[in-house]
Amino acid sequence: MLQQTPQMDKDAGSPAPLLEVNNIEVIYNHVILVLKGVSLSVPKGGIVAILGANGAGKTTTLKAISNLLRAERGEVTKGNITFQGEQIQDLSPAELVRRGCIQVMEGRHCFGHLSIEENLMTGAYTRGDGRGAIAADLDMVYNYFPRLKVRRKSQAGYTSGGEQQMCAIGRALMSRPSTILLDEPSMGLAPQLVEEIFEIVRDLNDKEGVSFLLAEQNTNIALRYATYGYILESGRIVMDGEASQLRENEDVKEFYLGVGGEGRKSFRDVKHYKRRKRWLA
């Protein structure tokens, strides 16, 4: 895949973030405040996880970046978002895809009446580099997802959830992205398939140089594959750090990894957990 040379931070002398979200607020229907001062960054070649429970604001964060909020009467009312050093709030989703940033939606959203291969080819609609290049990338997708090659003529709506998730990621790859926003890739999948999906994500990161920002409720697996993580709660970032450090953090272990904290005697203690979270004290 073609990758652009990262910009350099003149002050620090290190690569500037590929994607940066700066203190954004998001409001739905002009009244419902969903995100409150969220900031995060994705380095070139990184796998960054946004973690948190259902309703924490993970999907909204991704849609703010991919400019899909307007379809749901949402808007970024404060802050800014930059991709490859340029602000992107006013770009259409299609233009953002052309620049190399694409979202894989929660729930996969394959075109059920089209075949797997036809679904994959829709991912190349923004490209103008010729049939040969597109065919080469299709072969690349089948190399990472051999199951899709077997099912390439099958109607997508009749394939399994795992195959549809692979198809959705493969379709995104056909646009030649530098960054993929991956929303809840483990949702509804068996543990073995989840492992397979995340292994492929790591391979795409290592071998193709694709950066990932993934929103995931399954904190355990996300922190095994991510390089950095942000924990989102009620629309705010409450903790962030290297994935290896978050895995060892006692609060993260207790509230997100299912490892009982010291002194917890029974399930009844769970109802008091909010008073024991350091960030809510």
C-alpha cells in the first residue's frame, strides 16, 4: 500500500500524529451533549484503542472523525480534528476516504444482496489508478482473508457474521487507506473468530502500515493488540496510557478486565464501584 511520509513536529523533531482529535464536544439534535472535551491522537503505524462500556461515546468519537455525524443530526460544536496535519471537519466522508481515512461501521453493514466480491469492489469506487492496481489489491485482500476468496461469489447477506466482518474490513482496504476507524469488531462474534480478526488487524498494521483507531467494549483483547489506549466514560476520557500499562492498572483490572479488586468480598460490592473509581472521586 502507498503510505505518505509523516509530517515532522518542528519543535520535538518527531513525527506528528497522523490523526489528532483536540478537545472536541459533540451535540445531537442541538441539545444532547454526548462528548465533552475529548482529545486523542493516533501515530503513524499505531493501533490505538478507545475503550469503554456501551453508551460511553466510542462510536460517536469515530463518527466525529469520519464526518458521519450529520446523518444522525449530530455535530462537532467545539475543538478540531486534524488528519495528516490538516483540519477535516468540513470534508465530506467520501473526500476523507480519498485522503486515506475510512470507517468500518459497527454491525458491518455489508450490502446483503451483493456478492462478497461485489462488496469488496465497492470499496474501490473513489480510486482512479486503473484496473490492474485494483485487481492487485483484491488479491491482497484475499491473501489476508482466504475465507472471503472461497465465498467470493456468495451473497453477502447469507454469510456468517465473521465473514461479513472480514468483508467489511476488506472493503475498507480496497480504498487504500492509511488509517482505518474500526468500530466494535468483536461484536456478536465467537471468541475464536475475534482472535482471528485481531490477528489480521495486527498483520495489516505490521505488513501494510495501516494505522488503526478501534472502538471496543472487549477491553481484554483490545489491550492485547493495541499499542495505546483511551478509556472513555460518559463522554469523557478518564484515563489513557500505553496498552501494557493499562493492562496492569488496578482500576482497569477491576472495572474493565473483570479482575476483582482487593477487598471485594461479594457481588453486592459491585453496586458501590463508582465511589471507588479514582477519576470519579
